[in-house]
Amino acid sequence: MSRPRIAVVGGGLAGMAAAWALADRAADVTVLESRRSLGGRAGSFADPRTTRDVDYCQHVAMGCCTNFLWWMRQTELLQHFRRETRLTFLAPGAPPSTFAATPWLPAPLHRTTALDQLRFLSRGRRAEVRRALWRLMRTPPHSTPGTMGDWLRQQGQSDEAIERFWDVILVSALGEVARHAAFAPARMVLIEGFVAAPRASDVWIPQRPLADLFGVRLAGNLQQRGVLLRTGVPVRSIQQSGAGGFQIHTPGDSAAFDRVVLATAWFALPRLLGGTPLQHAVDNLPALGKLPAAAISGLHLWFDRPLSELRHCVLLDGLAQWLFRPDFGSVQAAEAFEHYHQVVVSGSHSLRGMPDEQILATVLEELKRHFPAARQARLLRHRLVNDPRAVFSIRPEVEALRPPTETGVEGLVLAGDYTQTGWPATMEGAVLSGFRAADVVARSLAFQPVPIQSPLRRGRLARWLIE
Ligand SMILES: Cc1cc2nc3c(=O)[nH]c(=O)nc-3n(C[C@H](O)[C@H](O)[C@H](O)COP(=O)(O)OP(=O)(O)OC[C@H]3O[C@@H](n4cnc5c(N)ncnc54)[C@H](O)[C@@H]3O)c2cc1C
């Protein structure tokens, strides 16, 4: 075969990771993206109302996201992330709780002792949570087909422990509360992200808008590696052609490729393949389009002053779950310096039908309870971004429908956070899926395999204690 032609359909993180991994091989790689810029759900948009570039939503990665962080390091983008080793939890009427690992203790003891720092939980509740965490370590991932909520109930966890600890962690990491989340991925996030290794729970927060980070810098890196980026080009259909190749149709154009990585979101896949001869290439295609989704909302706020010294914190007992104060976004405008803040509400189904003004008023009241400065602060601009299909809902029935990388048609592979990665919908899941898809393509063309990063190495005690 002469230099093979590889198409990547979809320029979110999964597609970009696949293209990046295939770019240094002897192949021509083209990314076809329907939007005008790359990044997919991890992107920003120019908001005419606030006249600002607004991220769809603040994104954070954790230390256990080994593929994402490795890739950011390789592309020299990790310098634009801030690493935080401690989390501050704020609950009305309680002193702030700083949740940090005990550095001189080996994993998993480093984290279980840190539970004592959660002062918004009574001593009894902390003991209850610690008990369940130990049992979770000893419970194999696929030992229960139900939800994390079912398992927590079996362990005798109280409503308060579930709502004020387990749900707080799970909804941030999975976009779903314990009673909906499948046990295996919920356990994976809790074990890999909190107890298995010392740096696993570090939080990595972008210090540049996502459009700049992924849409400009990462896209530039792909171009430097020789990837052809075609943005504003929606793929309309894909056909198998002779000799094992594919014909890809875009408005006013059609091109031949030897391999295709389909890296769209789950809900775009049936639109692309449904009703075509390729519809049987992916099992459960019609069901995939209807996967239940979890909503995430970002409320972007510009005040005349900073509300807090904290750069980010977890907020309890209200609508608002996280407050971020990133380095970017604050600007000197005509009248005043505008201090940018973002409040995130994950698993925000409860906001459905609530008028935007009511959401804003509720969040502002909550901020006043948490931060004295908010009582005097003047709100200069705001923008609410609701994404009802932000992430697929990681329910047990969804886990069973997630497709593998390889399809029933040779040369056609899937990438995307919804594929079988073991991860919930995250940047790590997307990047891992992209690397895996690239690896399948690379092997089929007799290229070197694509390096895929292992989870963080567990120490001896963690290996002994964790199933
Ligand atoms: C509000 C919100 C908050 C989030 N917070 C976090 C977080 O804090 N941490 C974290 O790790 N993850 C977070 N996520 C999840 C993370 O953004 C996603 O898991 C990840 O970006 C998915 O990447 P992807 O490439 O699989 O899919 P996508 O980003 O959806 O990319 C698919 C791409 O395919 C393109 N496409 C679709 N159809 C076609 C077509 N026919 N032709 C050409 N192109 C097409 C789309 O335009 C899109 O660019 C969040 C997501 C949202 C929405």
C-alpha cells in the first residue's frame, strides 16, 4: 500500500488524541470536524451577551488521569495547568475543611486519615465513611451489577453520609449521584482517584481558556506533526469502497480513505451510520443514540471584587457545587476591573425548567452564605451555560451498551469517551479511547504500537490491601 490515508471524524479530545498518536507514522492523517474549531465539549464559545470568550464549563483532571496528563506533557501544555494537592470544602455554618493527603503515610493510609479533616461531617459520620472506604478497597470492581447507591446502602451508609460525602465526590467525578451510578466505574474513580496512589487525587486545573488550550495550541501541535485539520466540515455519510477502503462524504466533496476513526459523541453516531450499510458495524447502534445523559451547568460571573482568596473550592448543601477563580477571564473593562468566577453544578437535572434568573438568584444567595465579600460585591456580568447532554449518565444499563474500539468492519474503529474505557465521561476516557483507536489502526497497518499509559503505580501496601 502507498502512504495510507487515515480519516478521523470528530475533533474532540478523543479524535485529536487519535490523530496525534498516528501523526508520526508513515500515513496521511486528516481530522474532519463539523464545528469551526477543535476541542469538542472541552471548548469555549464567543458569547455576544457578555462579549467574552466563555468555556462551556470549567474542566479539571486528576492525578490518576495518566493518559491525559502524559499527553499534555508531551505537547508542552501541562505548564498551562495548575496542580492543587488540597481541596477545600465549605459548608454553611461549619469551618472550612481542607482535604489533603498525609504525605508521610503510604497509600492508602495517606487518604483514609485525611477523612478526619472533613469537619462538616460529625465524628460518627467520618467513621462510617472510613468503614465503607476500607470495604470498597476489598470489594472487586465487578462484584456487584447494581449501582454505587445500592452498595453504599448495603454497607449501612446513612442518608447524610451519602449526600454530604459520597454524592459530593461522585457527582463531581461522574456527573451522577450514587443512586444512579454503576458500581464498577464509581469504585474505579474512588479507588484510583483517592486511595490507590499518593498523587492520584491531585487536581489539575487549566489556566487558559479551553479554546486556547485545545482549539489553538493543541490544534497547532497537530498541524506541526503534519495532521491536516479540516474544521467546519460535517461528515454526512461514510461508505465502504472496494479494496477495504472508505469513501467519506462532506458537503460538496467526497474523499477516499484507507482507515476511519469515528470520534464523534455517542449521540452523533446513529445519525452518521444509521440506515446505511455500515449500521451493523456497531452493536446496539439505535440504543446508543438514546443513552441517558447527565446535565452540567456552568454559571459564569464577573464581580467588581474577588469573593475569596481561594482559587477553587467545593460548596456543600446547595445548588452550587464548585467555585473556580481561574487566572484567566478577569479583565479591566471600561468601568471597573471585572473578577471572573465560575460556579459549576454537575448532574444538574434539578435545574431543568428552573428559570435562569431563579438559578442566578439562588446561587448568589448561596455565595453570600459562604463568602462575606459576596454580600458587598456588585455583579457586573453573568452567563449561564446549561448542557443537558454534557456527559452520558454512567448507569448500569449504560455500562452494558458501551461499544469496544473495534467495530464489525475492518478499518473502521471507534473513539470517544462513551466507548468501553472503564472511565466515566472524562478527558482521560476520551484521550485513552483515542490512543486505543490509534493503536488498532497502527497495528492493522503494521506500524509501531501506540504507547498507552498504565494507571499510577501502587505501592506494596496498596497492592496488598486493594482488590
Ligand atoms: C459541561 C461539561 C463539563 C465537563 N467537565 C469535565 C471535567 O471537569 N473533567 C473531565 O475530565 N471531563 C469533563 N467533561 C467531559 C469531557 O468534556 C468529555 O468527556 C470529553 O471532552 C469528550 O471528548 P470526545 O472527543 O469523546 O467527544 P466530543 O468532545 O463530543 O467530540 C466529538 C466531536 O465530534 C464532532 N462531530 C460530531 N458529529 C460530526 C460529524 N458528522 N462530522 C464531523 N464532526 C462531527 C463534534 O463537533 C465534536 O467536536 C465535561 C463535559 C461537559 C460538557
